Amino acid sequence: MSIRTIPVLPVPVQRTDAWHAGPLLTALALAGFVAYALWAALQNAHYFAPPYLSPFYSPCLAANCALASMPLVGAGWTLSPAFLVLWIPGGFRATCYYYRKAYYRSLFRAPAACAVPDAAGTYSGESRFPWVLQNLHRYFFYLTLPVLAFLWWDALSAFRFSDGWGVGLGTLVLCANAALLTLYTFGCNSCRHACGGRLDSFRGKPARLRAWRFVTRLNEKHREFAWASLASVVVADLYVRLVSMGVVVDPRLI
Ligand code: FES
């Protein structure tokens, strides 16, 4: 029998605990993040408060950016510059193995929880469009690496103020965001495969073994880093936005 035609037999839910809570909270958190990210990208304003650049707009690839990190796209681009880059981290997260489990459960109820039947009557796996596109995850991983490098550049640039080097609260916010995104990115299953895949043995490959062990430790906390980095991106954008709007005064710590 093909995986495309496996019927899911209707089974009554026998759980009496609050199994709805987890999927509901997950759905609310994911929907909230997507809504905020779209809103922030559409604003096309208040994403740069010198020396801080919002992670939603980094790297800023349009010539008309408030801070053009790399102006690859000319003045013909009239939409928000966030849309030039957001598809990379967005695609990376959307195809992430952890997030797939999270939204398959919370949004599609496939299944909603352990010992709870699927909402759909059949199971087709990830063998058909659009779910077959989940296989692009490894390419999104490689595309994310240069974006991450730019976020670290932004974090380092956040130490440089108009009157010289220093540390503001925004500096710490951008550094924490870059660090959490690094921990999330390098705990990726595709990164783990890049370090230890296609090998029958690590014999004679100590560097790959060390890298694989390090990535495996991050991978064990992938869920935690996924949520922490999701929150930190929102906090970083919001902080830059509020400073840019004059709602918050960035305290200079050093
Ligand atoms: S598995 Fe989560 S980012 Fe790759």
C-alpha cells in the first residue's frame, strides 16, 4: 500500500487530561509571531535606530534602505526591504523539523497529541505538493548562514556609536538575539547531517566527530532554542522600533 493511501482509522479520544492546552498555546504563539513579523515587515519604517538595525531588515539589500548592508537591489524596489530577506529565515523556520511537528499538531491536528486521532481521514506524509517542499530545509540552512553572519555584524556594529565605542541596552539585545539564533541554527538536523552524515565511521575524522558531538548537544535543546530565538527576534525588532520612534530612550551602559 502506498503511503499516499494509508487510511487513518477513526478512534475516539480517550484522554481526559488537558491535552488541548499544548497545541492551543503553540498555535497562538506561532500565529502571533507570523502576524507580528508581517506587520513589522510592512511598516518599512523605524527599523534603524543608530547604531541598531532590526533583525527583520537584515541584511538590508535594497538601495533605499535606511542602512543598506549590501545594496544589491536598486531603487526600482519600492516594497519594504524586509521582504527581500525574510523569506530565508521564514523558510528555514517553516521547514524546520521541530516547527513541522509543532504546527502539524497544533494547526492541522495531524495528530494533535499522543493518543489523539488525526483530524484528516488519510495520511499522505510529505510526499505531495506543497509538503514535499519541506525537503528544501537543508538549502534553507545553507542560505541562513550568511544571514546569520550579517546579524553578528549588526550586533558588533551596535557597539559603535556616533561618539565612539560603547554599550547600550540595544547592544545587549542585538548580541543576545544573534547568540540565540546561532544556537538555534547550529542545532539544526541539516547541520548535524553536514557534520556527521554520509560516514560509516568517525575513525580518522576527529574534527568531524567533535563538530558532530557539539551540534548534537545543541540539537538536544533545539525546541528550547527555537522558541527562545523566535522571541528574541521579536524583542530585538520591537526594541529598535521603540527607540527609533522615540518611545524608549536607549540607556547607555558604557
Ligand atoms: S531542524 Fe530545526 S532548523 Fe533545521
